[in-house]
Amino acid sequence: MLQRLAGSLRRPAAAPIAAAVRCVSSGSVGITAPLNFWAGKRRTSQEKCNKENVYEPATGRVLCHLEPCGAVEVDQAVAAAKSAFGHWSKMSGMERARIMIEAAHIIESRREEIAEMEVVNNGKSITEARLDVDSARLCIEYYAGLASTLAGQHVQLPGGSFAYTRREPLGVCVGIGAWNYPFQIAAWKSAPALACGNSMVFKPSPVTPVTAVMLAELYAEAGAPEGLLNVVQGGQETGSLLCYHPDVAKVSFTGSVPTGKKIMEMASQGVKPVTLELGGKSPLIIFEDSDVENAVRGALMANFLSQGQVCSNGTRVFVQRDILPEFIEEVVIRTQAIKIGDPLLETTRMGALVSRPHLEKVLSFVDQAKKEGATVLCGGEPFVPSDPKLRGGYYMTPCVLGNCTDEMTCVKEEIFGPVMSVLSFETEEEVLQRANDTTLGLAAGVFTSDVKRAHRMVEHLKAGSCFINNYNITPVEVPFGGFKMSGIGRENGQVTIEYYSQLKTVFVEMGDVDSLF
């Protein structure tokens, strides 16, 4: 991540497409094209519905209006996906791979445009947005490579008879995305689904509806059949219509634990498989024999990527007592040096949080931490950029909390913002018990120079993704997902093929039936 980060610092000024969107006068709408997409075209709602404002986090201005999809639109999108599935599922893996590779090439050629729109819609820095677009492209390339490898097994049986298995697609899959990685999540869900021969209806978060429809258009431009990837906009009602729809075979969701539980319940009515990538309150454990410079870098990456709005963040930072003063001194210096401001500028390292209500929620966690006895070592306050056009944006200074204890709200609950809670520990056994004392289990990290201890720790940490001497690295070749209430199933890696396909067993008798009757 850090090497790729260094290689992406190119453009000296604000990006032109996003800047043009931003040039609308205050209160005006910057994007007017419809954001729903099915059967190969952008669509407007046929039902009378209340349009919802979508805001640009960096400025607080209205970016566009969202038309939520009702039952009629959801039926049309699912019907388009069902029609495309009939054609797509009969294509060979190589044929599907060629279209997916072409889509990846188009993404690469339009990297800057997509990244700019991600910044405008989400608020993260342009540097991070480019890396998200790269991750989306790499994911599509990876699953394109797997599309032609899907195969079954041959089993020899007595008397010359045999059995074999077929790995078959599920049908119409539904993807429901989160607002922290809008374009990347749409790719992470659609790529394995399409590689297996499925079609998909994707619903982005209503907070960040803009870039998922761009991905659908890119697949269509690459030669995908009409209806292969469809995008419907909306909130809870639209999501419920998708989960309950009789022609939907599977639901994959990224988001909060409470919403994940509801989706699991709805999908169970049709006995539909689900993939759930939910919340986390992950531990990052730093031992006294660590390289402190690397540990500080890891802690910053574990807490402040995407303004701290990352489900896998290691927000419970356990530091062995002997190096606690040194660690805190350095991490505070580095945190205070993070440049906050216009996310379209190359020099910015922290943009705006996704919405005004979310900003207020994160700041309230800091206030609660102070009331419970934590010490604000730096940050945790609203930030107002000097640029007048950004003064309505949703900014805050990244925060480090000291003197934290396991019982504090900031340590127990997912904040989903740029707030690091630092705790001290004495022994390996103690910190292991404390690290696992949570209902969540998405990720965990260990910094140590003792390789035996590193592997011993990750063996006992109850988390789906563990990092040794690094944090928040998510190569698409490696599965990502959680233990406990952090989810079911996996994103990325070869194993995800199993979550977007089903196994059929075929018995072939080469002799006579040996009947008991």
C-alpha cells in the first residue's frame, strides 16, 4: 500500500472533471444524469417518489438528487438480470474472461475520471481514490483469470460406474454496498459473481450513489450483455424488495451489523445464501520489541485511511507499557502533521467525512470519551478549511485518545471515524484475552520482531484477517472477511468462487440397477 501510494502522486492541482462539478453555484445540482441503470441504459423512476438530496462531503453542497427505486423498478432490474443470466451463464469461462478483461482495461484508461467522481461523492483524498480504482480493476482482472478454471471432480465407482461434480452459477445475485468504498465494493462483489456465470443487481448506499452506475456502464461498454450488471438506487425499502424478490438467488452485503442481521433474516425467508461483511472493533497489538517507526506507520494506516471510515480499522491500539511513552510521542506528532483539506489536491492526506450527521456522531464519541476519563492527546475537533468553498464541508482533525480502558465506549463501540484509542498492556496472555473480548472479529494486527510470538498470537486471535508487522493491506488474491458478528463468507481470493456458485453431483451407472425389489 505504501509503495503504491508513493507511485500515485502525480497531478499538481484539482482534477478537472470533479472541479467542473464543484463549480456549480451553492445549492445547485452538479450531476443531473439518472443514477439507476438496467437493461443497458440509465433509467429514471416511473413512480412518483420524493427525490433525496445527495451531498458533496468536501463542500456540503447538493451534488445530485437520488430517485429511490420502488417495486416496479426493482422488478424491471431483476428481470433484466435474469434475461442476461440466460446468455451469460452459457458462455465459456474464456468468453466471460475476455469481456471482464476489457472492462478492466477501460477502467485503467479512465482511472482519473472515476477517482475524481469517487472523491466528489465520498470525500476521501484523490490519492486514496486512485488506489481504490486500482483495487477494483485488479479484482476484475483476478476473477477474469479464474473464470476459465471453474471445474468439477471425477470419482471412479465400482463396476466402471462413476460420478462427477459440476460447479454451476446461482442465478441473479444482489450486491448491497457501503458508502466508504463505493466503486471498489461494486467491483469486489460483481467480479466473482460474473466470473462464475451469474448476473447482478447492485444497490449502492444512498449516500454515495454516483460511481457504481459508472461501473455498470463500463461493463456494458466492454461487451457484456444488457442486464448483466444493473444498478438500483434507494435505501432500506429498495434493499428489502431485492432481498425478498423471488428471482434473486443470493445476497451479498457490506455494512453495519444491525442491517446485516436484517438482511440475513429477509434472505432466510427464501433460504437464500448470504455473504455479510460487517463491522469491526479490531485490535492492533504492539510489543516492546517492535520497530517503533514501523508500528507508528501501521497504527496510522490502521486508523486514518479514508478518514477512519474503514470497517477493518485497528482502532484499539494496545501498546506494551515500556514503549508506550515513545509510541505516543511519535504517533501524536505524525497525526498532527496529517494535512486536512480539499480532497482533490495532491497534498491532502485526509478529506471530509461522508456526511454532516456522521461527522457529528464521530465528534460525540470524542466528547463521550472525555467524560469517561480518556485524554485527548490531539485532534477530535471540527476543522474548517481556509478555502471559502470548503467551509461547509464535513471535516475534523484526526484524534488520538490516551488513558483508555477496556470499559470505555470509545474502546467497545465502532466509531467509524478518525479516532485512535491507545491502551497499555503488560503480558502476551493479558493482551490476547483483552483483544478477543469483543463480539466482533473482522481484523487484528501484531507488531513484533519475534516471529514465533507473531504466529502464536495470530493463531489465538479471533479475527478473520490478521496482519503481522503491517495493517490494512487487502490484495485481491487473498480472502477478506470476519469471524463472529463481523460477518459470513469472504470477499476476494479463490475461495469466494464457492460463495457465488453451487455444486451439482451426477451419478453415472454403467451396469444394471441392483434393486432390492
